[in-house]
Amino acid sequence: MSIAKVLKTEIIVQKESENLLIENLEKSKLIHIADIHDSIEDKENYKEETEETETSEVDEIISDSKWILDTFKYFSPDKKGLLEEFFGAAPYIEEKDFFKLIQSFDIREYTLKLKSKYKEYEDADADIDKNHELIETLIPWNNLKENLSMYQESHLFSVVPSICKREQLEKIINDIDDRQLAGYTDWVLVSDKKKLKLGYFIVLNEKYAEIESIIKNSGSQIAALPAFNKSVHDIETESKEIIEKAKKKKEEIAAFFAGEAEKNKPIIRAFYDEYSNRKKNINVKNRMFYSRTVVVIQGWVKKKESDKLKSIVTDKFPDAVIRFNNPTKDDNPPVELENPKLIRPYQILLEMFGLPNYFGIDPTSIVAVTMTVFFGMCVGDAGYGLLQILLILWLKRKFKPDSETRLFLNLFLQMGIMVVIFGVISWSFFGFSPGYIHGGPKIAGILPLFLPTKDIMTAIGVSIVFGVITQLSSIVAGFVNSLKMKNIQAAIFDYLMWFIMLFSITGWVLTKIISGTPKQVENITLLLIALSALGVVLFSGRDNKNIFSRLFTGIISLYGIVGYYGIVAFFSDVLSYMRLAIIDLTTGFIALVANLMGGLLMGKGGILFTAATVIVGIIIAVFFHILNLFLSMLSAFVHSLRLNYLESFNRYYPGGGKPFIPFKRESQHYRFEK
């Protein structure tokens, strides 16, 4: 339940040992490498002997392998289901087997071979499109029996193929007559459809421009016939033959690529991973400082692993210098959370939000408790909880996920256990309460403590209690965080005073609710409220020089208009936790509806009829229960997360941390750790 202690590290080695040092640091997986240039304030006085690193060869192989993998994916998609895609892990491989894959394989030559083959595929595809388009163009002109070359322009006349409506054709002919051009042109009808007439005008060239203008002004379409020395029928027949040949060619090439993918996909994936890793190692050099004779690497190492790193460096490089220093307040050290196995899955939620500041607290334990309790209450059905647990166990066994996905599944596994606990407390099993009737004797004299679908006010009261506890705990966490960051004034006046006041207000409210509370208790709570409120008024605006401005800031901070908190904000946030009861109520009601719908469909009659209705009723009930389970899990997760992120984190969360990323081999398609 802490943030790992780290040390700032500097390693100085001879320039010729640079590549060997990078190789050994990568194998050690111990150091987070930082950019040393960020820590150099007076850059002008630090003359660096930099060398330009050539990456073109590595970039080419990365680009080629990515193109090949994308092409393989197009012709031979991975046969993975949705669940395997999400929960499955990359295959494990030994490093020696990994490097065997890329030895004696010329990826450049292989890429040229595949690109040449793919060009044939594209050409065949283009032939299909071109000939389909040609056929579509010629379909309206099927009645033309002559070679199309006859309809091309000659030195005496031109042919103007036209598509026009009846009224447009009449306008063209009238305009030609009006301009006394009838002797220079003739209309030949090819096809007479319901709305359109297809044909062509034979026009003497000396009047071509004038007659073409008349045709265009009518709104008619002038068509373009291809210049073939063949008839429309012959062209269509030939085009269909070309299309069939091109389709067969595409099928052959697609089969070729599918075969290549089956045979060589593991090799190309290894190339992509290896050269992506090499590119990462080359980029690391840009973070180092170079003099004429030495290179300097700066980074961070966990304190408990510093001796191990020192041993690795000094054993391999006897002349090396390695220094360790504690981080200062001006540093921004990387953060790695270290928690017991039980609550480690909840670190994912902090990483989603943003890691805490290195000098702050690790709130994983707080999030683990609140998230689990909130989720358990929202779903609150023992049957659903058992289904959730079984589902998670099946996913883990079926897909053997990687470490990150396994943590995510463990998170839902633990929350599923809490769902079972809340389900038992409310004696709810798939919407049933076996052996209990509301208002009757309780199971074992205790259970259920409350039924969400009946004791609605009790459920709301429980959720409000959770809200009060969570809000007050958040203030305590903020108090501890301020002390840890040595901000004593903030700890006392921004956290402790507010905790005393809100705790006392809560206590005073309870004295009004609980009958028989001694008057002295009420008086003590009022005194604490007054004293803490005075502290808030006097010190909330402590940064203001003007006394009146300071007091005014303190007064309005009581309402939450400015400042860290507010009485109104406290009660508003507490009421937000009522959503826990509402979601629990919704889950319970939908479970009841599922049971009612299934029961209504179960009729009585003959044996076959009864059996059929029972089967249908069970199917309907199971379907709605499964749907309700997944919707409840989604709703419970989102709202529980919201209550942590919005209602709790803004009270204390010390954000701004960056992750500790150890320098090690990285791979997308393979994993080297079991």
C-alpha cells in the first residue's frame, strides 16, 4: 500500500561501450531511462558531441513487415472470437526460438516478391472495375449493331450520341427547324424507353458547334461512346471474358497470400517486434548525453534494486561510474505502486485516472474498499455474483490472459465475491428470496437485513451511510497526504478543521434522529461545529493580505462557493451515493420481472404442451437474467467508478504522477515472460 521508493541514477561509461551498456540495461529490466537534457538548466555551457543515428534501415524493415502483416490480415484474417481478442494473450516464446525465426530470412527480397504479386492483384481488380464500367456504359446502346468506330468523328460529319426526354427532343428539333439547320443534321432513334429516348444526331461538321449548343441547352445528355472497332455485343462479350479471367486471377493470388500468411506470419511478426525494439533502443540514445569520450545515462531505479543495478554495471564495465541520489521536491520521479496481491487489481483504476504524485499517498487500499462495496451493493444478488465469479474463472482458464488483463479479471472476481455477500445479506438469489416472505420470520433470525425491492428507504439509508463514511475518509486521506508532503497548514486548516466540522454536523444530525441522546452530547457537537467553523472562516483565506477579504473568503467557503470544501457540497456529495440503492433496486426489479415473464409463459395442459411452455419460460427467464447481469455489472462499475473519481478523488487525490517504465525488450506479437 505504498509508492515504490526510487533513486535518481547516473551511469557514465566510455563511448565505445554505449551499445553494450544499452543491451545490458535492457536485459536487467531495472532502470527507467529519463531524458538527461531535461535536467540540464544551462544548456549553452554544455557542449555535446552528438552523433547522428541512422535509422532508415530499421524504419524500412518496420514499414515492410507492417505492410506484409496488413496484407496477410486482408487475405487471411486471424480466426479469433471477440472474447479471445479482448482477453487472449500473445503467445509465449523463448528468446532463442524468437531469434531463430528471423535468421536466414531475407525480408527485403520477400517484400519485393509480395508487392509484385499484390500489383498483379490490383491490376486484375482494376480490369474488373474498368470492364464493369464499360458494360454499364454500353447497356443502353445494345440496339447498335454496327461497329462503334462508325460513330466517331470524320472529316465530313460527326455523330452526337444523346440521351433525352421526349419534350427535350421536341425542343431540339423545333430549335433546329427555327434556325433552318434541318438540312445539316438527322436524328436516329436507337432505343425508346418510357421516359428517355436514346439515339444520335448525325451532324455536318460545319454546323457542329451550333447544333451541339442546341442539344446542351435543351438539358439533354450528350453520351460518349468508346472508340472500338467492334459492336456493342462483341465488346460486352469480350469484357465479360476479361472479368471472369481477372476474377480467377484474383482468387489464385488470394490463395497464394493465404498460403504465405499460414507459413510466414510468425516470422514477419518476429521481424516487426525485433525491429520495433531496435528502433526503441536507438531512440534511447537521444536521451543520453555525449562528450568526446563518454556517454551519460540518467534515469530512475527502485531503491531496493539499486545494488543489483550497480552490480550489473560495475561487473560488465569496471571503468563505469554509477551514482544514486534521493529525489528532491523539484524532481518528478516516476511512480510504481506496490500493493499486496489482494488489492493489486485496483491499481488499474488509478492508472485509468492518472497515477498519484510520487510524494503523495497511494490510495489503492481506499479505492479497493469503496469500489468493492459499491459494486457489491449495486448488483446485490447472490445468484448474479456466483455467475460473475464462474464467468471470470472460465475466462481466465480459457484464454490464459496476460498479466494486465488478468489483473482486470481479478478485479471483477473480487467484486463478484462482494456481490455474493450483499446478495446473502439481502437474501436475493436471481430475484427470489427462498424460504422468506416479506414481513415474515427471518432466516436464522437475521436474514435478510433488508430487501432492496421492499425496504427501499432502508437501502437508501445504507447508501447514505456509505456516502458519509467515504466522504469523511477522503478528508482523512487528504489530511495524511498533506502531512506527507509537509504542507502542515493545509493539513490543519483545509482538512482537519473540515473533518471536525463535518463529523460534528453528522453527529448533531444523529442526535436529532436517535431519541434519548443526552443533551451533553448535542452540546459538545454544537461546540465542535462552532470552533471548527471559526477555524475555517479565519484560515480558509489565509493567502489574502486584507483582513476583510480574508474573513469574507472564509465565510463563503462554508457554503462551498470557494475553497476546498463546503457544507452544501458535503451533503450534495453524500446524496449522490443514493444511486447505489437505486441501481440495487433496479437490478432486483428486473430480476423479478424476468421470473414473472418466465412464470407467465409456463402453462398447464397436456404433457407436451406443459413441457414446451416450461422450456420456453425457462429460456425467457434465463435470457433476461443474463441480460440483467451484464447491464447491472456495467452500471455498477461505471457508477462506482464515478463515485470514486468525482465525489472522492477531488477531496484528496494527489495526481500528476508518471508511470515507472523499466527499460526492457518490448513486443507486440510475442511475450517472453510466462
